[in-house]
Amino acid sequence: MALLTQNSRLFYFDWLRVLAFSLLVPYHAGLLFVDWGFHIQNPVLTEDFKPPMLFVNQWRLPLLFFVSGVGTCFALRRRPARAYLRDRLRRLGIPLVAGILLVIPPQVYIERISHGVAYASYLGFYPHFFEAG
């Protein structure tokens, strides 16, 4: 194997990450149609999605964790841990907060109204999202 230069990339790791993330939306869309206890369910379920989803379950998240760990190892070779953590917080913290405030509440709202919990509107529900239960 050739020696890596300081700025060289291992493109096959990028493609492994692309593969794992490209399955994210189809996999989660499939959860609507199987009886695995997802918080939102389609009234008509199918067994056809289970085999490919079970196959993907075995390796997608472990692959993401592996690729992330390799990326972290390479990143820590180039800069100190403090700089790495500051960059990660900036790059991941903002999307995390945005997801908590903007992406997850509509999912919980749809789940609750599908289970018969009534709210005057989405805006009426939103303050209740942050309550336990």
C-alpha cells in the first residue's frame, strides 16, 4: 500500500459513507410499512419490505460508526483534540439543535394526532412537545 501524504484522502471511505447514507431515507420510509413499532404507521402494512430492511439493519449503522471512527482518527492526526471538538460542536451542534426544534416536533405531532390526541393546531401543540410523556 502506498504511503499517504498529509492531505491525501481515502476516497473509498467517502464512498462507504455515501452508500450508508443513501439508504437512510428509503430505510426510514420503509418503517412506515412494517410492524416494528415505528411511531407513525401506514394503515396497510407489508411483509415485502422486511427482508431487505433486515439485511440493511445488520451493517448500515456499524458501517457508519466505523467510517466515522476512521475519520476521527485521521482528523486527530492533523489537529489537537480541542480544535477537533470545537469544529465538531460547530458543525454538528447547530444541526442537532435545529433538528430538535424543527424536525422532530412535526413527527411527534403526527404521531399524537394519529393516536387520537387532539390539539387546536400545530402551534398549539408545539409548547407541549417539550413536556415529558
